[in-house]
Amino acid sequence: MVILPWRQGAPLILVVDDERSIRETLQGEMEREGYRTLTASNGAEAIEVCRKTLPDMILLDAVMPLMDGFRCCAEIRRWPNCANLPVLMITSLDDEESVAEAFAVGATDYIIKPARQIHWSVLRQRVRRLLEAYAAMRELQQRSDQDRKLTQITAHVRRSLDMRTILQTTVEEVRDLLQVDQVAICEFQTAAGPRFTVESTAAGWPSVAHTSLPVTVPETYSADWLVQVADDETMEVNSWYGQLIQQWGMQAFLAVPVLLGERPWGLLTAHHYSSPRSWSPHEVNMLQQLTLQLGSAIQQAQLYQQLQAANGELQRLAAFDGLTQVSNRRRFDEYLAQQWQQLANEGASLALILADIDFFKSYNDTYGHLAGDDCLRRVAQTIKRVASRTGDLVARYGGEEFAVVLPRTLLAGAMTVAERIRVAVEQLRIPHQNSAVHEWVTLSLGVTSMTPTATNSPAELVAAADHALYQAKQQGRNCVVPY
């Protein structure tokens, strides 16, 4: 008997004949051959049966009341899923016109029953041959469809550089490709060890997400990692996949390793719960091809993440002063311009503080440049600690000069922040024996605030703060002066 891979159980044959005796004889003969059967007494009834339960083959009489076999065959051929369904006409009509009409309406083959007697050996061979051809054609079509989908999946996977998108796309599209209840990915190198991290599961079936696998990951690929368990196979209960199958009640299981070079990265697994099923060599081969592409995509995503991290670090380094670990002059200029534009649109105010360490040259001359560097670091971090509101920016503006950008801040508020900075630096109690104003290191600060408009510019804000800082120095230093 022919086994049809898409059908659970024996092939289903619809027997259509208006004479009960012939119909029952055909039915009995087909069932003795191991096929399952349905019956209909005319063409209209056959169409109704097909609509409810699509058979794998039709044995069709040509001459019947209500609707003959020719019209019935023509109607069935109009349905997209019946375009290649085997239809074997069995009739006493042996004229050339009847044979031609049978093939014209879509019959697959034609058997003449002379004197109302059927050549059973011929019929059995025809049925087997047609079912084998139908199975081969369906398998070829299925493989073609699967190969086309595999190409699409590969393109989708390789298109993205985001790891999560790659993995989620894979499980969703592979589940559709294999028509299984669940597809999941187990990653080996997680903090909790090998565990399922991504899945696509049909409604009604258990999730395996975050389930750990009690496996020891090898350093290099081993063929043992290709695991196939079908409905008619037994598995070792003490094996990791045997435990998983028993735990979740799976009826079929397939695991294909994902490799990065020779290093095992994880597993792409397919799980079936609802019914037994087997895995064809073509399906296994498709997943092996896909995991090769998936491994390449994962490597690309990892390289992209590393590149992004490196670029982020370069941007951070480009924006920060290496000595004081606050923003540098370049970042100050960029941020001031950004805030100016944004606050101009909002009609909000922008404040700026410029601060200068008093007599810093004298400090360096007295204590040395290493001590001077440490002094700059401590002052910078103290200013950053005080000006800590979201959106505030502290930058090293020059050698011993610092700038503080305060978005949405009026002059009074900026003066308060500046005074807190001045006091905090003085309270560091960094000795400065050659200072002309205090025994400790101190700051002079100039403060200003503006509402950005189309008629003024960031340069005016900086000039105003710089003028106020000059005034603070003129007034004796260690003080805060507004513009």
C-alpha cells in the first residue's frame, strides 16, 4: 500500500457509482488492499462528500443520473486543492469520443469495464501507480514550497543585525515552514547555563521559554547533537531530550545544532505535541542549511553589537575630558547649540555658569602638576555632584575653567546652583597656601540666563557668563556674580 506523507493513516479513496453492487464491490476491493474508502451514488453526492472530506483519489463512474462523471470531474477540477487529485474513470463506455471527453474534463486515467466486469489486477496496479505518482508530485511540490520558504527565511534572517529580531524571526518562520506546534532556540552561553530563550508556540501548548537544559556543552561540534525523535521511536529517559519530552508530553522532537565556526552556540528545536509525526530527511536537511545561515547571522549581529559598543565608547571618549571625566569643550559646544534650538522652540530659559579655579597657576607652581591634576579632578566631580539634575551638563571649558549648562533655569535658580558649587569646592579643603584669597582652593563664578530666540545666539550667552566671571575676579574672587 502507498503511504502518503501528509495523511495520517491509509490513503482515502472515494468510490462513485450509481449501481450499488458495483459500488460495494469496488469499496470492498479497495479496503482489502488496505485503503480507506468513502462512497457516493452520483456526481452531485460525490462533490458534497469531497467538500466535507477531501479524498486522496476518486474512482469515478462516467454514466450516472443527476450528474454524470464528466460534469463531476470538471466541477472538482475547479477547486484549487483538487487540481492534481487522481481521478480514475471506470466505465463501460469505450468509444473514442467518451475517452477523449474524460481526459478533456481532467480525468487522470481511464479504465473500461467490458461486459460490466472489472479487471481487478489492472485496477489495483492503476490505483497504486496513480497514488504513487500523486504522492511523488505532492512531495515535490511540498519540497519546492519549503525550499522557497527556506530562501525567504534565510533572506529575512540575514537582513537584520539585531540579535533578538534574528532569533524571533527564525522560530516564527520555521514553525510555519514545518507546520509544527512549537519551535524554540536554546542558547548555551547564558548566565543560567543552556536554556530556551526564544520560542514560537501555537495556542494551547506549553511554553518552554526560560527552561534550562541539563546538558554539558562540548567545546566543538559533535554529531550527537543532531537529535531526531519521531512518533515511532523510543528515547533514553536519562538523556536530556528524553527528560524534556517526558516533562512536556511531546510526541515528536527535533534538535539541530547552531554553530559559530566549530563552536556550538545553541540548538534550533522543533516540538510537536498534538499528534505523532516523523521528520523527513528533507526537513532535517533544510534545518541544517538554515542553522548554517543562522550561525552566520548571529556572528554578524555579534560583530555589529561589538562595533556599536566600540563606536559608543569612541563617542564617549570624544565627548569627555580624560583627566576630569566630565564633558569636554567639544561636547559643551554641541550641547549648548542643541539646547538653544530646543528651548527656542519651547520659549524656555537657558542658564550658564562659568567657573574658574582661583590662582591655579600658583597652585601648580607650589604643589606640582600631579597635585594640580588631582585638584582639577576633585573640583570637576564636586561641580558634577551639585549640578546633577537631569539635563544639566558639566564640562571642562578650558585649563582650570569649567562650564555648567542649566536648561529651563532662570537667573535666580542658576545663582543658587552657583553658590552651592562655590561652597562645596571650598569645603573640599584642598590646601592652597599661596592663594591671595583663602587658605583652601576656591572658585570664582559668573552666571547668566537668557531665553533663546531667533535674534540672539549661544555666543551671546557665553559672552555674558564670561563677562560675569571677569567681574567676579575683579571683585576679589571666591564669589558668584550675575550678568
